[in-house]
Amino acid sequence: MKQCGMPNCQHCKLPYTRQSALQVVCTWQCGLALAESKRIKKELKLARAYKNDTRVMKKALLDTDRAHWIAKAQKAFNAYIRARDVGLPCISCGCPPNQGKRNACHYRPAGINTALRFDESNVHGGCERCNTYMSGNIAEYRIGLVKRIGVDKVAWLEQNHAIKKWSIAELKAIEAQYKEKLKAIR
């Protein structure tokens, strides 16, 4: 039971008799424990601040990273192409749409032909076997492409196109555009 005028220890909360005006704990063991708990709280506070700063810095870096936005735009574009061609057979080998994983297959590779990276006539749904393991199965892809879009459009795709360096604003717009198109299909 607490006696009148006796302070409580800041660590163990038990009443004690003060030896000095600045004393806040009952024993030196409580003093050490109180100091340790304050140190841990301070470290946690600093860690939370650092984590928040790291998030802010990471977001700022990603907002200016073109490769990040190319990947996001490509992901949205590919999702749209797969949804657009969901009922069609593989552009290269003609296998039915329900056999295996489907990819968005570029006729002219996106890394080399940057201007055609997001061109819908250059990208069609195909099976993973043709796209990944047969490097697109290009000879058969061309035959299927002529059937789908015509020989004139294929000839246009096969021309040399200027290198396109996509800006971050363009990539954000492409991502938003293809997310909207995907919503419209579904």
C-alpha cells in the first residue's frame, strides 16, 4: 500500500523512499532496466523513421526510373493482348487456346524494335512453347500473322523503324490506356 508522499518507481511502479530529489527509480537494477527500455524505444522510433524515409526515397527513385515504367507498361500491354486473343489459337503453331500457358508474343522483338514494343499488330497471343522455347517460332508466326493482319501490314512491320525512347509520361499513359482496355474486355 502506497504511503502519502512516496513516489512510484518509473520502471516497476512500486512506491519507494527517495534518497535524492532527482531519483526516479527504486533500485539501481530498475535504473538499468529503465535505461534499456528507453534505448529500445528510441531505436524503434529511429527504425520507423528510417523505414518511412526509405519508402519515400524508393518511391522517388521509381518515379524517375524509366526501366520500371517500361516494365509496368509492358505488363499492362501484355495482359491486354492475352485477353484480346483469349479464344484464338497460337499465332505460330495453331495449337488450341486451352492448351498450356499463353504469352503475348512479339513478331519483331521489343528489345530491338522499340518503336513496335506497344504496337498491337506486332503482338499476338501464342503458346509458351513457341514463344519461350522456340524463340517465337518466327517462320510459322509470319504465316499466321499474314492470315490475321494481311501481307501489307506484315511488310510494314518488317521495315526498319526508328528507335523510340519512351518517356516516363508516355509509359504511364500507355499503362493506363491498356489497363482501361483490359477492363473494357473483361
